[in-house]
Amino acid sequence: MPVTADARATPSIAVQWIKNNILAAIISGVVTLCVSGTRYATGAADGDAGLGGLAILYATATILWAFSGSADGLLSGAVLQRIVPLLPARTWIGLHALMAVAIGVGSEWLASGGAKSADDASMGEVLAAGLVSGAFFGAVIGGLQALVLRRAALGTGAWIAWSSGAFAIAVAFFAGSTRVLDAGGGLAGELASQAIGFLTAVIIALVMLPALQRLKDPRCCREWARFGRHPAPVINRSARPIITSRCFRHAATRSLPAFTRP
């Protein structure tokens, strides 16, 4: 497609944002199932794992969650660079990899420590706890992302606010849904938890759309009449893409915009 093609011929930014987040959620779900399988294989699920088994579990979790976070950063960053071309790509991907490792490995550590159950709490208490913890958690994640975005975009304050609201809604939904379904442990419980987690990720992506709309390239702050319409991308053919994986390079050339160094 020529670079001067009509912008309507390219996928809407909002639609691509949802698609990429769905793909990232699928990757995260597969990684979670792999980590869960490792937990059972090493005996950590029953508390019978020795030092070697725990080392294998944490090492596997670190590698898999780093991959999942990197994929999330790549997919989300590919969309963001259509709005703010100067987004520092490597920093954005690295941040998401670190956050995924911290959250994933931290969850394993809490699970191995026997975190207290909330079975005695009422549904109202569960939802309230989800709203409060989700809002805090979303503000922290949004704040870290804003530290990277502020180097290339305007509207990072709204990004933090919408991130806090999105995670508040999503965590409350996740907590309430798991409480209602009560699938228990085993494979059925894992699959039910992953289905709820997938819907949670979709909710976050949808609620973050207004924040995505508020991001502006400082070099061109003109308001577009309709979200989803954007100028024809200017392709720098001399820039070297940072994507080295053959799978991601194929995806980027077929469906995603070029994710290049700023």
C-alpha cells in the first residue's frame, strides 16, 4: 500500500488496540497454564517441592512471564506508535516484561506462602476490596507507563486516571466472577480462571480507549474529528525495526504498523 493511501484503508487504531490486547491476553493465558503445569510437575502445588523444584518453578515462571510481558509491550506499543511515533520502543517493551515478571513471580510466591482465603467475606466486601486494590494497582501501572509515555506524548495524566479506573472495574469483576463460579482447583478451575482473566483483559482494553484517544503527538496536537481516523503513516524506510523474532516480524509486516526506533 502506498504511503499516501487513504487513512480509511488502514485498520482503525481503536480496533487494532482491541485486537492486539486480545492477542496479548491469549498469550498470557497460555503462559499461565504453562506455569501452572510446572507448579504441578515440581510438586509446588501440593507443597511437596524441594529447593530444586522451587528453583525450577521460579526460573520457568521468570522466563515465561518475561516473554508474555514482552509480547504485551510489543503489541500495545505497535498501536501506540501510530499515535506517538517517538515512543521509546525498547523501554516500553522492557517495562512490560519487568512488570509481568514481578506480578507473575510475585503471585507464585504468595501462592506458595498460603495466602489467606476470602471465602468468609461477603460479595459486597469482595467487590469493594477489588475496586480499591484494582484502583491502586492500576494507578501504579499507569504511572510507570506514563513515565515512558511522557517522553513522547501529551495526555499522560489522563492515561493514569483511566488506568486506575480500568483496573478497579476489572479486578472487581475478576474477584466477583471467581467468587460466583467457585470452580475450585484442578484443570477445570484453571480453565475457568483463564476464561475470566481473558474477559478481564478485554474490559481493561475497552475502558482504556478514552485514554488512548487523549494521547497526542507533541509535534502535531490538532484534534481529529473522529477517533479511529488518523493521518496516513509516514514510513521511514531507513529505520531499523527492533523486531527480531521471525513470528513478530511477520505479524508486524502483515497486520501491524512498523515498530521502529524513535
